[in-house]
Amino acid sequence: MSATARDEALELVPGLVERVDASGRYGLVGSLCPDCGASAFPRAGCCPQCQGTPQRRVVGTAGSLYTYTVVRTRAPFGLPEPYAVGYVDLDESGLRVFGLIDPAAVDALAVGQRMEVGLDRLGVDGGGRPCLRPVFRPERMAADTGVGR
Ligand SMILES: [Zn+2]
């Protein structure tokens, strides 16, 4: 994807993902409770464990694919057919997060494989406008699309 195509689309849910370094890696933005250490994604306004006040924190940039499914029915919101969704266990926080998987990886997925967080132009929003969505993608593919290509 070119930078121009990415710039024309807006994040579907702003603030869920942010770039974490100059190499183009992304992280999921959640929260960490300073009182009990509980992490949450998306960001929690109140700690689900102790009712404390969590702080904004990147809770994961990479992890392992816990499970996934490939959806071959008619896709909503302009998503490609087929598309895949799955759960990834994040390295940094231990959270198990559900999300879209890069459609280019649909035929190359395996439970336990390493995944990274990405932000890709994918589908449309409720008004039919192209949008950026957080995705999980195999680490090797993420490296292939990094800076310097
Ligand atoms: Zn807490």
C-alpha cells in the first residue's frame, strides 16, 4: 500500500492503534492499572479488577495466534472475501485480543504462529468511505511491508 492510499482513509476507531517506532511497527492502545497491574484493551476508564484509574498504555505490538477462522460468507463493510478473524495472545500484556487478520494471510495461517499489529486500509465505514482498521498479520509479512521497501 502506498502512503498516499493510506492517507486518504481515516481510522475507523481513532486511538485504538498507534505507531510505536520509526520502523513502522504499530501497537494496540489500551490501559494499565497502576494499582493492581491489570491491563485492558480497548482502554478502560475504570479498572475492571480494582476500580482504580488506569493509565493509557500500548498493550501489545506482537503475539501468538491463539485461534482463527476464515469467513467465506458475504463480507460486511467492504471487507474482502474471504476474510479472517482471530484471537492473538499479546506478548507485552498477556491479553487475548480478537481482531481482523490481514486478508493477504488467509491461506497461510496456523495456530501458534507469530503475529504483529498493523493498521491497513481495509473495507469501508458505515458511510461507505475507505477506512483504516487494525489488523493482525504474520510477522514475516509485516517485515516485508516495512520501511525501505
Ligand atoms: Zn486495578
